[in-house]
Amino acid sequence: YHSGLLVLLTFAVGLTVLDALFTMMILHDGGWEINPVVRSVIELYGDRFWIWKFVIVSVSLTLLCIHSKFRFVIPVMFGIITISVLVILYQIFIYIY
């Protein structure tokens, strides 16, 4: 495995943690979760939903890492990171305004 893959994986996990933190902050201030699957998990587990989210993302990233020699894995990871960055920027916008 190359070091660039480690950077991508670490960045993706960090974005997941930020997403969970911003989600908790927005929910604490009276917002609501748009994603129905995550909303159900939040209703079941409360503030511990981030554990569920972290496990799902970590397992998915591990599978992508194992299959990183395939041609489309790195572009898929960039796509995931791009979507995550956009979601976090949206959450920051929502939280500030």
C-alpha cells in the first residue's frame, strides 16, 4: 500500500468524525437529520449513533483499502471525500446561520 492511500483513508475517517460532531451540534440546537437511515439510528441510539457511523465507514474504507489495486477504487475514494467535504461545508453553513 502506498502512503497516499493512508492519507486518503485518514482524511475520510477524519471527515466522518467531523460529520458526526457537526450533526450532534446541529441536533442539539434544534435541527433535524435529513437522512432517514441515520435519523432512525439516532432515534435508537441517541448520541451514541456516531459509534455506529464510525464502524460502518471504517469497515467500508477497510474494504476499499484491501481492493485498492482495482482501477476505480481511488476515484471512488476521492468521490466519497468530495461528498463528505460538501456535507461538512453545508453543516458549517447551517450551524453558523
